[in-house]
Amino acid sequence: MWRLTLGVLVAMRLGLELVGLASVNLTPLGPPNGDWNALVGASGEPLALSIWQRWDALWYQRIAEDWYRADDGTVHFEPLYPLLVRATSVIVRPTVLAQLVVTSTAFVVAAWLFVELSRLDVGSEAACLALLLVVAFPAGFFLFAPYTESLYLALSLGAFRLARADRPWLAGACGFVAGCTRTVGAFLVAPLAYSYLERRDKPGAALLAALGPGLGLALSTAYLRLSTGEHRSMVAVAEPWGDRLSPPWQALAASWEFIWGLGGDPPELVNFVGLLGAIVLAVLVTRRLPLAYALYVWPYLALVASRQSAAAPLESVARYLVVLFPLFVALSGLLVRKPLLAMATLAVSLMLQVVLFERWVHFGFVG
Amino acid sequence: MELRATGRLLFSFGLAGVAFLLYAFAAGIWPDSEALFRLCGCGG
């Protein structure tokens, strides 16, 4: 299995690197966007590395280099990934290379756990297909970018795998660090608790371990606010991002109008279709996979579908879906006996990924 | 769904609710409820 995970990593790293380099050579970059533009290429990073210095990657680079401060929005980002990058950058320079090392290492662990966990439910063949589906997903390149996707995926898969092995304390500990990586880590509490309860007639103290993801999120947030002196609430800190909550149908309707108002916007179209597809797949997850997965998927989807962004209504939804691994397991269960359809799905997904990645490399906002 | 499974579900979501309360407190969302109302589009 290691051969598969390492093979996927090498193939995607090389493929994305080639696409990125070809893209910036064929179409020169315009003026960069984002809050930390001065960081792009500032340490003399070669083009092969600087094509990864985009959007949130720059926030994480900034945090890894100068750590958190009040009033500059950095506390909006959870601390585990920048902490690991900061530690790695002691021996690996420049910072963006340390980011890619952390991301790649996390991806290998995530991919191994993905196959290891999903083969328990759908068999080895479908588990491998599920891994290819998530990697080829249009927003799958975020698993290889200096973002938190791979690290969070590895930790959430680890929590589920340990819960499945009836190791509640370790599952809770894994969930704790997942909560220090992404806010949505808190959605692991209910599935971990359910996994524990369904294996016992009488719950014991280990049930409290299921609170681990929530504790991780709460403690890391408290640490960031107290250590920096950030007096604003996290809702106020997030206001510059322009998100607001609304019923899912309103977000979908606004997205539909946004797409056709612009004559078709590829990232938003992927977000829109991705969200609808995710809802359909979540029904499959509920019917065919262990219930703990449904307890994870539905609240996560509810939040993603209820959040409207100022720039584009469903902004970043496709990226948020990348870590929602049960959806890809359910999809692979559908496609595993239809090799032609599976190949076509992978091919179309990869083509869309190239389009979105090329756009992202050119400072277009994809997610 | 059997009663025991329903109980497990309710207990699991109850625990998740506790986790979100912990987070809301740590994130200062409670004292700053005005920002929360703005987020939901129902406040100035």
C-alpha cells in the first residue's frame, strides 16, 4: 500500500509542478492578490516553489515565520500546521519548501489511512479507487498545496481508524490535534462518541475522550486569543472574509445567479455542482456506510452549505469537500464495478483540476 | 430505529453540543453576540 501512496504523491507532485511551470511560462503572471503579497519570491524562491505561494499558503507562511499577532487576522488560522512548518523550517529552508514537506508527509499518511480505513467497508479495490477519486477531484490539488487539507485529512482518518479499532483515548487524542488544525475538527465529536457507544452496553470514562476534537479546537483558540491579546471574538476576526450564514437553499440560489450572471464561473460552478453531488453522496453514505460517517458528513455539509461568502456565494466549497472522505468512499462503491465510468470520472475530474490549478497559480481565487 | 440507537445518537449530538459551547466560550462568541447576529444577517 505504501507503494501506491508514494506513487500517487510523486505523480501528483510532478504533474502539478509541470502544469504550474508551463502555465506561468505560457501566460505571464499578473499582479498578485492577497494580504501577504510581499512574501511571494521574497526569499529568492525559484519559480518551482513560488508557484505554491498563493492565498492561504501565504497566511501560513507568514504565521510560520513571524507567528501570531492580534489585529492582523492571523488568529483566524488554526495553529498546528504553521507550528509543524515552523519546526520543519529549522532544517528545511525556505519556508514554502518546509510547508510542502509537511504537506507531502501528511498526504502519505492520509492516503495510507484512507485506503486502510475504507477497505474495511468497501474492499481493497474500491478503497484504492476512492483514493484516486479524492486525488483527482477538481479541488484535489489542495492536498498537495501548502494548506491544511492533507494534515487534517490524515488526523481525521486517524481518529476514525482508532475509533474503529476500539481505542477511544487514542482516537480522542488524534481528534484533539485535528481540532488544532481546522475548525471543522469539532465535527469529529459526535462520530467518535457514537463509535464508542455502539461498542458498549455501559459507557465508561473513555466516552469523555470523544470530546477531544472539541477540546483541541477550544484550547487552541483560547491559546491564540490569550497569547496574542486578541480581544475580538473569532466571529469578529473573520469579518474581513465577508462570510455570513444563510439557509442552504438561499446559498445555492445565490450561487446559481452568480454563475450565470458572469456567463459561467468555473470555480463557482465546481462549488455548486460539488455541493449538490456531495448531498446526493451523503445520502449514500447514510445508507451504505457505518452511521458514524453520516454523523460526520451531514453536520459538516450543513455548515458548508449555510455559509455564503461575499466574493462568490459558495466560495471554497470544493476545497472543503476534499477532506470529507466518506463521500469518496461512497462514490467508489458506485463506480468500482463500472470501470469505464470510473475512468471517465477520473479523466474529467483531472481535466477540471488542471483548469482550476492553472487559475489558482495565476492568483485566481479557487478555494 | 431502535430506542438504544436513538439514545446513542442523541447522546453523541449532546456531547457535540458541549464541544461547541466550549468553543463558543473560548472564541469569545458569547460576549460578542452582536457579531454573531451580523453573521446570521439579522443585526446591524
